[in-house]
Amino acid sequence: MFHRFFVPETASEATRKSFPHSGTLSSVASMSHESTSLNGDLSLRVAVDTAAMDWTDSPGGHVQRKRVHRVGPAESGQVTSIVRYAPGASFPAHDHPEGEEILVLEGVFSDEHGDWPAGTYLLNPEGFRHAPYSEPGCILFVKLRQFPGADRRHVALQTAEEPWHRSVRKNVSRKNLYAQEPYSDHMRLEAWDAPAESGPLNFPQGAELLVLRGYFEDRLGRYGTGTWLRIPAGESLAPTSNDYCELYIKEGGFPYLISAD
């Protein structure tokens, strides 16, 4: 069993880039405290190097975060973040309107329902309530208010204990995380043995990716461990590198996102 997916580093500011449909690079401005949108335009391809971001404090005190996407109010909008619990940190009991998704990247995340070590995937649906904490500290990938539907099932999956299954794509293995009819979103982990040899990935419904281990390259850049990408609907990704990497991939989630274009 592994102990971590990645350990983000700290730097002076985030590296954020957006990629318009032409493929030309342009920068994405940092979000001010007054703004209600960060990387909210779903028509743009976005890559955020979370390893180059500073941690910022949350209202929870000993919990910090690196936000890569937000639309709506600062503490109650749709948010995608890397979150860090200091040893002994905790949150009071709370609900999760429109659900919560967590991938434990490092350490042990806990609540009254169990202890969740690195590699654990959690989907907490609407109506789920918990009081999270971490005794040793942990780092999480978290998505909030992006999973409407009271009949979604609760998922707690120890991915480290799951075998890799060979994909139909060459040199690719996968571990399925979540899919449920009639919802369009589906999540998985993928391992790319030789990305360039696997061919392009087409995303008719758009996609989000998080590099968990290693890196890959395409004609627009290099994406190391901790990089979050969002690919617009109808676009594709064509890796040009052949080094091993592991990724979280989510497809079909755009219908549940508010676009701030």
C-alpha cells in the first residue's frame, strides 16, 4: 500500500495558464477575494500547477487550501481544491449540499464513519453529514457542490487495494472510481506506461485531470505531479512524452458545473 500520491511544494504564486481553442497561451489572472469566479469559463482549456501555489488559510483554522476552480460565494460555491489538514486539525459537523468528492493524496483523513488512508476515494452525496479531522495530518483533492442528486450512492474505495485493469487504449491501465445511471459524470484512475504511444484522448463531454505521479507532455506544455487540467467539451489531449504517469480523470461533469464565461 502506498502512503501518498503526491506532496505539493510551496512557491510564491500559482502557475496558471489557459489555452483558448486556437492553442495560443494566455495567462489567467489570480482571483481577488471579492471575485466570485476562478477558472470558471468552461470553454477554456486550463492547466494549474498546484505545486507552485502557496497555501491559504480556510475559516477552519488549521486547514489550508489551494483552490484551482471556484464559481459562486467564497465558502459556499462550487470549488475544486487541494486541501491540507495539519496534524490534529478538525472541522465541526456539517452537511454537503450537492455532494462532495475526496481523493486522499497523503496521510490519513478521518470522520465518524472511518479512517481513510492515502489512496482512498470518497464520494459523499447530498444529505451526507460528517465531522472530519486528521490525527497525523493529510492532503486531499476535494470537489464541492458538483454532484447533485439525492439518490447517488456513497462511495468509500481503497484504491491501493484495487487491481489495475488493462484499458482498450494501448499501454493504459485503469481503476474505476464512480459511475452511476442516470448521472453523466464518471471518474477513474489511469496509469500511462508510454503516453505518446497510447494516442490522443478525445473528450466529447469535457474532462478534468489531476496528475498524481510522474508527468506528461503535449504540444502546449509539461504537466508534473500535482497539475490540474480542465479540457473543454469536444477537445482532445495528445501526449508527446513516454514517461510513466498516473492520473485522476473525470468525464461528464460539465453539466453539473456553473459556467462563469
